[in-house]
Amino acid sequence: MRQLDLTPLYRSTIGFDRLFNLVDQAAGFEAAPSYPPYNIERTGEDSYRISVAVAGFSENELSVESRENSVILRGSKEARVESDPAKKEVLYQGIAARAFERRFQLADHVYVKSASLENGLLHVDLVRELPEAQKPRQVPIGKAATGPKAVETDSSPKAA
């Protein structure tokens, strides 16, 4: 199988790091993480929601960070000190309690609106807000000028 080597381009370009990272991700050069599972939904014309399954995590064990054109979700379980002398013995552990970091690339002008934890799902609501200069606007259609205007000259006789 062929692999695309972009190393020569990295040396001769400046400011295209994000583009090359996206190409690397699309080509599958980085292993895609599978934990925790997530959904991405479109909730409106300019709004989206990322829902991440974080069963067993509390609000203080999760963090949502918005940076440049990405949102980073992190979860880390606090080290539990077992003070109970009758320590529980886990016979089967199917609920993962490992730390995670999940990154999502955002398009231009997409921002994190809010985040909430509900029924074991972390919901991150996103909104796309275009600046006024980039929003479409109506241009009024007026009458076109009817050709060049003639310059009026003063044709009255001048006194000498």
C-alpha cells in the first residue's frame, strides 16, 4: 500500500500546519481513538451538538476547553481512597473509568455555546456565528444612468 509523504511540503510552506494536520488525519496516519463513544448532531440551521458517553464521570472530573478552531474534551477519574474496611471486590468491570482526551476540529466561526452533563452524557452545544461583514446582504437595484451628461457651457457674449 502506498503512503503519501508530505515532508518536502512541510519544509517549504509556512502557516499551513493546520491544513497538513487535517490531511494526515484524513489519510489515516493517526490512529482514531474510539473511547469514549460520541454523536455529532445538527440541531438547527447554524447549531450543532456533540454528545459524549461519559458514564461514571462527575462534573468535576470533566473539562471542556475551546481553543482556536477546536474543542477539547477531557475526563480523568480522581484517585479514590478506600477508607471502608469492607473494600468492594469487582467481579466484572464493563464500565470504563479510564482518562480520556477527545479533540474535535471546528469550522471557521463555530463556537462553543454551552456544555452540560445529563444522564451520563456530556452535551456540548456549538453555534456558527458569521460576522456581519460575511453575512449575505441585499443590494438595491436602481435606475442606470442614461449615458454621459453633456457639459453645459456659457454661450453668452463676453464684454471686452
